[in-house]
Amino acid sequence: MNPAPDLDAFAIDRTSELPLHHQLYERIHVAIRDGRLPPGTRLPSTRSLSTQLGVARGTVDAVYARLAGEGRLTARRPGGTVVSPGFRSPSGAPMPSPAARRQEPSEPWLPLQLGLPALDLFPRKTWTRILARRARQLPVDEMVAPDPMGLPALREAIAAYLAVSRGVTCDPHQIVITHGYQDALNLTADLVLTGGDEVLIEDPGYGFVQRALRARTMTVVAAPVDEAGLRVDWARAHAPRAKLAIVTPAHQFPLGVTLSPARRRALLAWATEGERWILEDDYDSEFHYSGHKPAALKAMDVDQRVFYAGSFSKSLLPSLRLGYLVLPPQLANAAGTAQQLRHRGVAMFEQLAVADLMRQGHFARHLRRMTVRYKARRNALVAALERRFGDRIVLTHSAGGLHVLGRFPGQGDDVALARRARAVDLGPAPLSGQYLTPGEDQGLLMSFTNVPKDRADEIVARLAGAIG
């Protein structure tokens, strides 16, 4: 029988300057090293421990995953997580003090990690020059509170860009500048949903969406995705009361499929007939490497039922926290009122800089450069994976997007594979973790954006050494 854990091992100090995840990691690490959590001890489940400590479950998940990657913990199904039998910590290795740990440098990203653009391709010199000029020339009228809907010059630049690149024709007054996609989702919900409403989302899909909706007390309905995209027929049969559908039609996340023309027409008809709404997340449509770029669903929206969300997180930098939402025109005035009550607009300085970047042609040139580099990086990563794994990997990659999907038949649980990869400082994500409903689909999602061509073989060799 496994010994019960010493609950003092998990205590955290709310007055400490250390982040909660650092504290929890250090408490468990030290307890294992000192023998207070001996080998075989079963730890509380992540759900139970997050409730006991009053922290997010994701924080506990991340700490357990890190400790498992270091060999200190072992996940046993269905037996939970235990201190690894026979684990022996390095002798004489003192734990750094909290003051010392605060000085430790940390990597802001890992190779293969999802959700990041190529940080080395950011047009730093152009961006710095534009910021410096704006700082010198900032007029008085741009020092006051910004328009809650966004800087007019940026909204005009986005409208021009969308007309050319995505076939989306809209008036600048339909565009609201947001703090990224999360803000666009929240504004959409404020405008068309009330607590308890049904919302249709893709399964598998972007996990943040379902967490954000449930936090707002919405009822989430997960619709299956196949090779043609979201199953609209399933939605009609299983979600008759849904008020909103959230989709990624160009490059579905995470499977990479494109919503077929027939499904697009069916989804728009579903929205029009039931006076429903659609939120189109066009998160990476800029990056397409062969054939025709898929059209935006919004470009077909003759009945004005589609919200269109875009972001500069994948094209410029996530830290900008800057995005936009194209509104159905009948909701533009309501959005203006909502913005007055929500956060009174986005910081002016960043909006001015991005508007200049777009109007002066730098943004379009940057996207063209990134697309060429991304295609080369994707091809290099795919070739390295095929050389290293051979018939032990089944690769899926669409004509666009920012990641490839590798399935490893017979190699075991993809969560465990991702943990092993994390132990060698690689950041692929498990496919199974993107599903809301249990299933058998397993694999690793691997971003190529920050994998330079000349490092593909080295990175894949590390992956192979970690997962076997």
C-alpha cells in the first residue's frame, strides 16, 4: 500500500515574491530530496491539490509535468501520480535560495512549442525606428485616452489589409481593436450571449475557448471535426439551441484541415436560419505555403452573422496583446457602448506603431518574408522527422499553418511523450489534450516557427532520444 503524503510538502506562502508554480515545485522537490515524500508515495490528484491550495489546476499540472520530466514523479493510470520508485536525487546538490532562484535566467520558449511566431524574424530595427519617431512626434491629441473602439488609423489600415488579403470587405467602423483573441472572444460573448447559453466549439480545438466560456457559465457543446472540418450535420442534430459557433475554418486547430466549401455554406445557413452567430478565429491564415489560400468564412457572410477575429500575436509578437474583431454592422454601436464599460480601449502607442507598420508596407513585407522562411523550416523539420523516425511516425501537415502533427503508433501515451520531450527542453504538445471528449487519437503537435533549418536535425535527434 502506498504511503500517504505529508501535506506540509505542498504548503505555499501567499506573501512570498516567488510565483506559485515556483513555490510548489520547490516544496515538492525538497520533500522528495529530504525523504518526506518517499518513493511510492501517491500524490493528490491535480484537481484535488488545486482545490486544497486555491491555485489553478494548470499550475499543478505544469509542476507535476516538470517533476515527471526530471524523473522524480511517475504517472500511473489509473493509480495516479507517485514519487518514482528508486529515484535518487544527486547527492550534495543544495537547493538554491529563493533570492538566488529569482536571479536565474529562464528560457522564454522551447523549440517545437506552439503559439509563438519566429522570434528571430521580428523586424526589430524597423519597429524600433517607428517607435522612436512616434515618441518624438507624439501630438497632444494622442496623449489623451484612446477611442474605446481603437485608433481610427489602425482600423482603416486593417480594413484595407483584410480587403486585399482575405477578401473581407468591411467599413473601419465595424472594426474594434482588442487585447488579442481572448478579448475578442469576451466582447463577442458580451454582445450575443447570456449565462447558460449553448455555444458550439470544435473538438479537438483550442482549449482556452472552452475554459473561458465555462468561466462565463455558458454551456459548451463539442462538435466533432473530420477531414472536411466541423461536422455541421452533427451540430444540427445535437445542438439545436446553440446561439454561437466558434470555428477555425482556414487551418483548423489542431488538425490543420480546411473547412470545405459545402460545410461553409451549411454553417452559414445554420446561423441564418436560427438567428445564430459565428465567431471565425483566423489565427494563422497569413501563412499558407502551397495552392490557393483558403478564403475567409467572413467573405461569404452575406447575411452578416459572422464575427471575424484576427490577431498580431502570430504575425508580430504575442507580448503586444493586440488584435481586432470585425463586427456584423448591426452590432457596431452596441460594441461601442460595451467598450466604454469594459476597458476604455487599447494603449495608443502600440496602435500608432502597428498602423505605421501597415501603412508603410513593412507589415506586408514582413509577412512575405515569414512565409518563405516558415515553408523552409517546415520542410526541414518534416524531412528530419522522416529520416530519424522512418515508419515509426505518421506525419500530418496541411498546406498552411504553424505546426505539424506527428503520430507515433505503439510508442505509448502522448502526454508521457510530451513530458519526456520537456525533460530535454523541447515543447511539443499532446494531441489528446486538445480533445474535450475522450478518444483514441494520440500524437505530438510540433511548431516549426522557431526551428531554424540548420537546427532541425539536432532538435529531432533530441526528441528521438527522449521518446525512444
